[in-house]
Amino acid sequence: MKAKVTIVGAGSLGMLFGGRLAAAGVAVELVVRRPEQGRRLEAEGLTLGVAGGGAQAPLHVRPAVRLLEGSDGPDRGAAPGGHWVLLTVKQTAVTPGFAEALRRLLPEDAVLVCLQNGIGHAEVLAEAFPLQRLLLAVTTEGALKQTDTEALHTGKGTTWIGAAAGEGGSALSVQKNLAALLERAGFRAEVSNNIQQRVWQKLLMNAVINPLTAILQVPNGELPLLPGVPQLMRELLGEGEELARRLGIPLDPGLWEQVLSVCRATAANRSSMLQDVLAGRPTEIGAINGGLLREAQRLDVRLPVNETLYTLVRALEEKGRHTRGQPATMPIESGDED
Ligand SMILES: NC(=O)C1=CN([C@@H]2O[C@H](COP(=O)(O)OP(=O)(O)OC[C@H]3O[C@@H](n4cnc5c(N)ncnc54)[C@H](OP(=O)(O)O)[C@@H]3O)[C@@H](O)[C@H]2O)C=CC1
Ligand SMILES: CC(C)(CO)C(=O)C(=O)O
């Protein structure tokens, strides 16, 4: 039975999953929002390379392409082996209007799989999709879009799949089928019976690394080497760990070591938040540190370090909005030097 995968958001992660699944013979469809990207993908296909892959030839595939807006609506009954929709847009795109447009676009038997970092998206999507058709996924795969038709696989990882929180979540068999499909495409995939723990562990990792790299404008590996910064990182993590404890979300005991190990493993990488700031794009701060702040507010708890970094990244976003197209770092005036 042939499964079908619709990828909504043909950016870094969407091209990685779409490219590998299509190369494994799965029927893949890319849903894009810009007609220009749609035309290029139709004409040129999708190319997926491996960072540092040496002589390894990039994959080249030709998935189907359609636009989110102005599409003909659901394509019914086309997937006897299951219809999966991998949602690979950023958190900033997941609004109630977007969730409603998705609901209109997708057939009633499709299962929506959310791959976003941060928190908040599941609640928005749950307003438009029944919980048995909503899965959460946390991935440590790394991908980087190069052009509208090309991406690089920058790091192999694991993808954990689980049910969205609440009564009447998706069946275990559905989660297992998706994991098997991803494994067929060469990904490491596992079903998790505590996906909230995975979500929060990634959230706390992002809440430490992303805003600090965006503010200090350094690659991930430099962060723990800067004077005073490890202390700040520990304070940020400590606030998140205490909040998780109050919410009853279990966490691995060695998260600090994991943060340092991610900094080392991705030492040369610019975090996604730094990339967004440098490009003058909105960041995912609202779903990462902002997500923690919303949860803290519900419990009437303060997270002072997270609050400060949240404010600074929002200020950087605002600055980027006014200077888009110009370098995001301040030029050094000749008179600044002693
Ligand atoms: N990249 C990575 O390695 C990882 C990313 N993640 C998470 O995955 C999510 C996606 O990240 P990433 O792939 O890096 O982001 P990108 O910005 O590379 O890709 C997002 C894509 O979504 C598209 N998009 C935005 N709005 C819509 C819309 N309304 N309809 C259709 N497409 C839309 C964008 O299109 P356009 O170009 O037109 O704006 C873009 O192609 C984020 O939450 C991120 O934190 C998680 C783990 C790893
Ligand atoms: C883990 C980390 C920090 C890797 O860069 C990441 O997920 C991101 O950049 O958003």
C-alpha cells in the first residue's frame, strides 16, 4: 500500500524530509506559499546535499508541488497506506488563520505531524484538527535551505513521535506506522510515550542557546567559551528546569551536559535564531523563551533571565525590521578604535 506525504513548508526541514522520502519511493507533495518557489520546484525538482558529504552525490527528486492558497482543496482517497502531512513551517506561521487554511486543504483522513521547535503551535492546531489526527514530533536532524530548490542535510539525528496532549490522542499504531515510514527513508525514528518530555528538553536547550547566540552573534561552539556566559546559560536552564518541575514535566537529570554537548556538536553552526536576526526575519523567540514565559505567567512565577533575553531578542527583531537589507551588525566607526 502506497503512503502519501504532504510537506507543508518547503524550507530547510521540509526539503530534507521531502527529499529523502521521495528518494525512498514515497509519493511526496510539497505545499508552498510563494508561486515563484512553486514554479522553480516544478521546473528544477528538489536537490538535497549532505554537508561535508565529499564525493557523495546529492539526491535529486521531482515531488509534486502545489500552493497553500488558491489550491483546489482536498485531494481525496489517494493514499491507501496512509496520508501524512509533515508541517515544517516556523512557529511564526502557525496562526489560527493558517490552521483553518490547512484544515480546508487537507483530506479528512490525513494525519498532521508538527515538527516545530518551541511550544504553542499544538494548541493553535488543535482548534482546527481533532486530536486523533495530530502528532507531535521532535527532531534533532539538522537541515539548511540553500535556495528555493536546494537544501543541505547538516547533521543526522533522531526524530521522536508522539500523541498531542489531551484526551483521544492518536493511536499508537498510527505513530508506529509513521516511524516505520521515516526509517524507510533512512531517518532514525522512535515512538515516544512521553513526547512532552522530549518537547520540553529541546525547548530548554533552544531557550539557552538560541537567544544568547542571537544577541552575542556567535556560532554555537563559542557560547560556553565566552567569559560569564556559562553562568548565564546555567541560570536560563535552571529557570526552565524549575518551571518544568512545577508543571510536572519530567526531564533528564543531565540536561546541562546535553546543552554543552549540543554546543560542541554544532560548534560551527549559527543557531536558527541568529540566522533569523541576521536576515532581518522574525524569530521563534515567542514560542521558545516566550513559550516559557507564558507557562510561568499561568503559574504566577517569574523567570527574570528569560524575560531579559526575550526583551533583547524582540528589540533585535524590531531593529531588523527597520534595517532589512542592510547588515544586521553595527559597522565599527574608525573613531571607535583607541
Ligand atoms: N532546520 C532545522 O535543522 C530544524 C528546524 N526545526 C524546526 O522546524 C521548523 C521549520 O524550520 P526550518 O525548516 O528551519 O525553517 P525554514 O524557514 O527553512 O522553512 C520554513 C518554510 O515554511 C514556509 N512557509 C511559511 N509560511 C508558510 C505558509 N503559510 N504556507 C506554506 N509554507 C509556508 C517558508 O516559506 P517562505 O520561503 O515562502 O517563507 C519556508 O519554506 C521550525 O519550527 C524549526 O525550529 C527543528 C529541528 C531542526
Ligand atoms: C540545537 C540548535 C541550537 C542547533 O543550532 C537549534 O535547534 C537551532 O539552531 O534552532
